[in-house]
Amino acid sequence: MKLNNTIEEGNEERTALGILLTISFCHLLDDTMHSMLPAIYPMLKDEFGLSFFQVGIITLVLQLTSSIIQPFVGLYADKHHGWWQLPVSMVFTLIGIFMLSYADSFLVILLSVSLFGLGSSIFHPQGSQVAQQASGGRNGLAQSIFPGRRQWWLCSRTIVCSPDSDTSRLEWCTLVCVYSPSF
């Protein structure tokens, strides 16, 4: 394989489809856990007596730790690629989920959300690197599988078609139509 984005015939590496599907599934889980937090805002607000300002602070902490620092984590990952980074990201997310489930104060909620976001910010650059390595030179295929767009489409349509939903189908369809293009 040449370095200038072309693949010599007969010299193409084999695409590791199993790895691509696995990392895509992990990406789906990570993004699902990440999007779960706004869904429980009403419960957090009621249980802890939070103001809308405090709920906004929770969102700010999540966005700072998951989105704002992600490019810096990506820079680090480019220079110091290690096998341990993906499991560490999942451990941070898992600890954040458990801490949130046992939170007894606003500060514990913020700490758990920051771990949650940090796990997500570590996962995305590393997951993208793994997808590129598993691509076998078929980078377009890898990047079309890794983001999990097909899984998002499938999951969102499954929710819409669910007959036991507490929310009306019109509301679900509106959510899907609004958010599907962004994924």
C-alpha cells in the first residue's frame, strides 16, 4: 500500500470486517449512553430539587468533557497510540454510569457526568484509529461503518414502531426527523 491514498493492485490488505462491526457496535453503545443523560434530566431535577440552571451546568460539564477536550485527546492519541486507551474509555464511562446511579448530591452528579464525558472523548479518536487500521486500505468503507449511522437508523425506527411506547408516535417521528440528519 502506498502512502499517497492509492492502493496498489494485489497489495491491498484485507479489511477486518469483524473488527469494524465490533468497534461500530461499541460506538453505538457509547453514543447511546451519552444521549441517555438528557433523557433523565427530569428525574434528576425532581429527585435532587435542581434548578434549570443546575441542569444546564450538568449539560455544560458533559459537553466540556466529551466534546471540547476531544480534539486534545485526539492529538494525544495520534502521538501515543496504545491498546489500553479504548478499555480505559469504557471504564471511565462505566464508572460514570455507576456513580450517577448512586449519586446523592449535585457535586457527585457533576463528577459522574465528567467521567462519563471523558470516557466518550477518549473513545471517539481511538475508535476512529482502530476503524482506519482495520480498513485494509478501504478507508471510505471503514468510516461509513464506524459512525454507526445504520444502527442509529435501525434503532430510531424500532422506537418509532414500538406499540408500547409512552410517547405518541408523532412525537417520536418528530424526534427522528429532527435528529436523524445530524447523525
